Amino acid sequence: MSRRRVIVLGGGIAGLSTAYFLARDGGVKVTLVEREPRHDAHSTGRSAEILRVAVDDPVTRALALETDRSLEDPASTSLDDGRLIERSGLVVLRTAEPTWAEDLQRRGLSTRVGAAFLAQVAPEIEVPERDSPLDRRAHWVERGGRIQGARLVASLARGASAAGATILRSAGEAQVLEERGAVRGVRVHGGQRLEADQVVVAAGAWSGAVARTLGLDLPLRTTRRQMFLTEPDGLSPTPPPVIWDDDAEFYIRREGSRWAVSVCEVLDAAAPDHHYPIHPELRARAAEAVRMWIKGPRPPLTLERGWSGFRDLSPDDRPILGPDSRLAGLHWCCGLGGHGMTLSLGVGRASASAVLGRPTELAAQCTMKRFESVPA
Ligand SMILES: Cc1cc2nc3c(=O)[nH]c(=O)nc-3n(C[C@H](O)[C@H](O)[C@H](O)COP(=O)(O)OP(=O)(O)OC[C@H]3O[C@@H](n4cnc5c(N)ncnc54)[C@H](O)[C@@H]3O)c2cc1C
């Protein structure tokens, strides 16, 4: 009997991870089509790569924790690179009690800390004063750090190919083909038609546009976010914990001998395109934050470069994956929002399980079904 054919449209982290877990299963024939010559041309190559399991939505958090376990032991998922995470820990500052705190504390993964702890683990950082003292708002989350994004992408691509997936890069703007109420495949660069029984759309910020070509709506909000990198400061490159201030909407992590920062803005993007502008006002806010947060250097460190990228946000901050009941054979793997690297392996496994018709418990809670209105 011939194997079912599955096309994954989009080869960022979501598509790559889905293709990897599908190919490893062996039950289906997998083709991944990516418009660009590289997998990291868009959001996947533009992220801060922070592993943050301290996430409010419980399902998203569970996917993050699953990814964390796999990154810790890549061999458990047969990935061939053992160095996928730089484990520095994470300090989250939030005055209101976070919904994740009780869960992570119960698992022994987070604990409250105070000013003395911060002074010890991150002596270069000066947390600006706020109304509530640090020991009422600082949480130490051990399962934090920096994901080695380029290695993860390369390892997933190698693994998918080795397991039999075909990876087509520079495939152009692929279009999903529909006939008689079911997907039939995709059309790629040069008009070539690739037949398939199922298509998984993992097109990141472009997923909404793909949906519209099929006359469908996706509840996604496309936003931009920017990041900045300081000049080198000559201090030790050993990374202190990532510090994420939810109250001030700011994060800072070490990158070699520099600091990477973001002021966590959420800017709506009319439609995703290939332009990645830097907003001068945000650059000024980031420079001011660097002056406030980093002790010592006078004059303050300057920002050497900045970049921006898209984040596709779902209404409940949970990915959208699995089948779409409106069109037979159509699956989604999108809406990874600000968590795509943190969710990478968990999302790929869940997405593949849904395509294979054996959805895991987490996959079942991520489908489009949750947005269907209840009949009156
Ligand atoms: C500044 C910034 C900082 C971030 N920081 C973090 C962080 O610290 N931690 C974290 O976990 N996440 C972070 N994120 C979020 C993370 O980067 C994203 O959630 C993740 O990369 C999304 O991956 P994706 O595969 O869905 O999208 P993408 O990487 O954009 O991949 C989608 C792919 O689909 C392709 N495509 C689109 N349309 C078509 C088509 N018609 N045919 C063929 N191919 C197509 C595109 O070329 C693209 O390669 C950050 C994002 C930004 C912008």
C-alpha cells in the first residue's frame, strides 16, 4: 500500500519540527516546501532564542516543558547535536502573582528570590526601582536560558532528511491546491504541482494569507518586535541568567561580550512582507533601558545593531495546530507568537501526532475547534 503524502508548507522552526517528527514516524511520505533559500530567513532567524517555560496558558506551558526536556537530552528525540541549549536560568519580575508560579513551584522549577540573589547571580545588572520591592516580584526559573537556534534548525533539517523527508528550499510562494472540498497538494515555483493527501500550513506570519487564498479566516494577529545588541563591554562572556521584567516589559540577556535587549513592544503589522525596519523611537527606548539596567560603563554602552521580526499571535496565546474541519486534509501549525523557539520540539511532536491521526492530549487542545462559536 502506498504511503500517505504530506506536504509541510513553510520551513521555519514550526514546519521543520513538524516535518522531522512526521518523517521519523515513517508512516507517511513527507515533503517540506520553503519559499526562501534558508530556514531562518524570517521569525526563526530573528528571535531572542530565550527558553521561557514560565508561560501563563497551561497548554502552551506544557508544550514548553516538553521542549525543555527534549533540548536537555536531544538524543531522546534522536537529534544529532547535543548542544542545543545554553542553560543560564531565567529571572522573571512580575508584581501580580503569575498564573504559572504555583505550577512551576510545585514541580520544583521555580522559586521566589530577592535582591541579594540577583546581586549574586547578575552583579552587572541594576534592576530599576518599582513600587513593590524585588523580593515580592522576583521568580527564579531554573529551566531558562538561550536556545541555540541555528544548531536546532540544522539538526532538525538533517534529521528530517535522514529520515526520508524531501526538503525543497527556494520553492517560491507555494499555493495550497483545493479540489472538491479537499486539499490536493501545493503549487510551487515555476507552476510545478506537488500532490498530497494532507497539507500542514506552517507559514508563520504568512499563515493568515495562505488561509485567505482558501477563503478561510484564521484568528491570528500579526505583530512586529525589535531587538537590539550593545557594543562589547569587555566583561566575562559567561552568561548570567536572562532577566525578563514583565512589569516594565523589558528583557536582557548576555550574547558573548554584548547584551541583547528588547522593550517588548507589540506593533501591529498591516501585512507581513520582506521589510524589517527599525523604529527610531524604540531604539531610543532600548538605549535608555541599557543605561538604566547595566551598571558601570560610563558613558553607557551604545547599541551597535538592531533587528526586527514578526510574531503571529493567537487570541489565547496558544499555538493553532491540527486539522481544520472546514477543508479536508488541511492542517495548521501556526500562532506560535512569542514562544516559537521555546515550543519548537513540543509543537512539532504535537502537530505530527495530529497529522498521523493519533493526536496527543496537548495536540487535541490546540485545534481550531476552540474558536468555533457555541450554537445559540
Ligand atoms: C524579535 C523577536 C524575538 C523573539 N524572541 C523569542 C524568544 O526569545 N523565544 C521564543 O521562544 N520565541 C521568540 N520569538 C518568536 C519566534 O521567533 C517565533 O515564534 C518562531 O520563529 C515562529 O516560527 P515559524 O516557523 O512559525 O515562523 P517563520 O520562522 O517565519 O517560518 C515560516 C516560514 O514559512 C515560509 N513561508 C511563508 N509563506 C510561504 C509560502 N506561501 N510558501 C512557502 N513558504 C512560505 C517563510 O518563508 C518562513 O520561512 C521572537 C520573535 C521575534 C520577532
